[in-house]
Amino acid sequence: MELHNKPIITIRGLEKSFGDKKVLKGINLDIYSGQIIGYIGPNGAGKSTTVKIMLGLMGKYTGEINIFGRNISDGNAEYKKKIGYVPETADIYDNLTGREYLTFIGELYGLDHDEADEKAMRLMELFGLKEVYDSRISSYSKGMRQKAVIVSSLLNNPDILFLDEPLSGMDANSVMVFKEVLTELASKGKTIFYSSHIMEVVEKISSRIILINGGQIVADGTFDELKEKSMEGSLEEIFNDLTGFNEHKDIAAQIVSVVQGV
């Protein structure tokens, strides 16, 4: 659902190289408020690189990126106050308690301590973590840590939420809740940029799917539009078709043969 005609993110001619290897080869995108973008592609396709550049975590690129109508290369980091980010593997301060960590993150976003504390406590309770709010993060399971990182990304009521494999380690009930949260946020005009290898989830939650392969966008549209283009059934099958990967059954059979000593 596009709530405004003006894109919230505009990318033009984005290219990025690491040494002699060109990872992004001219990405052009317009992304609007209220969209849940499923940003998918094989390992090494350039997904994380695109996101890290938008977040200002990676520089030395060519092309132009405008977020909230402003070129992010101008050195002004104000736009980051309106962004939330859940990385695939988060560096989280193990020696802090949940309360200490989340109030610290809240204050970084400009919330005062008490406001951050109250909001974090309510969110932790809703995610089933009320009992460990004052426990050290080192005692958290992987799923609990992931939920704490998700809470940290929501504290500032972000207009854009970047998610890189956000469901890692989470239990089934929490996954269901979080998927509903994303749908609800999008209905409020928030933009979700969702990167994952779990095609089933991307297929279900995304209003728009962008497939990147070899540093270029090879498909961009709704699931139904991609399905029509590919003539395949599931997103996983479309993904394999458009990225040219069709050896999965043969490789699996060979792996089983090795396991069985055939």
C-alpha cells in the first residue's frame, strides 16, 4: 500500500566494488511508505551491501541514495533517528541487563531514560521477556537475544525498519506475533525492508518482492506478478528459476549418497 506519491527511499545507479570485484552493478529503486519489501537473493548477491550503504555503515560507493528526500552522502546523520535496524548477527552487550541495554539504545535515539525504560519494559513484556528484563543478556537464549534486538529497533518508532533475517532463533508463537507487527506497522505507513532466505515468510508478508542476483535487480513486483513472469509456483521455485539455480535435487541426492557411503 503506497500512502504517498513521493518515494521515501530513492536509489539511482548504485554501484559498489570490493577491490576488483563489483558487488553492486547499478541498483535503481523507488520505495514508498507502507510497503513491506522482501529483498532477496543468493549469498553474495549484494543484499547486505545495499542495506549497509543505506544505513551509512558502508561508504565508497557510486550513485545516489536519497532517504526522506535527502542525499545520505551529505554527512548529516539525522535520518538515522527515524530508522530501525535488526542485523543478521547483532553485537549486543552481554554484560548489561536487558534494561540497561535497551535504555542505552533508547537514549542514543534521543529518548529520555524514563521514557525509554517504560517503552522497553512494555515491549519486553509483550514479547514474553518481562521476567528477564533485569537479567544479564549473557543469560539469554538465542531467541531471547533476538527479541531484545527487535525491541531495540522499535523504541524510536522508526519510519523505516531494516530487517536482516530477523526471525533467527525465535519460537513459532513469537514469529506469528512479529509477522502481525510488521503488517500492522505497514498499515500505519511504516516502510519495512525485509531481507531473508526463508522464502515462505517473504512470500506471505511482502507487498513487493525485489530479487537481486549478481549485483543487479532481476525481478521487482508483487508475488503474483513474479509468479506470472516466471510461470512457477512458490517463491522458492521462482527464486531458483530467476537465479538459474536448478541443481538442488541433484546435489541433495549426491549428499545422501555420500552419507550412506554409496
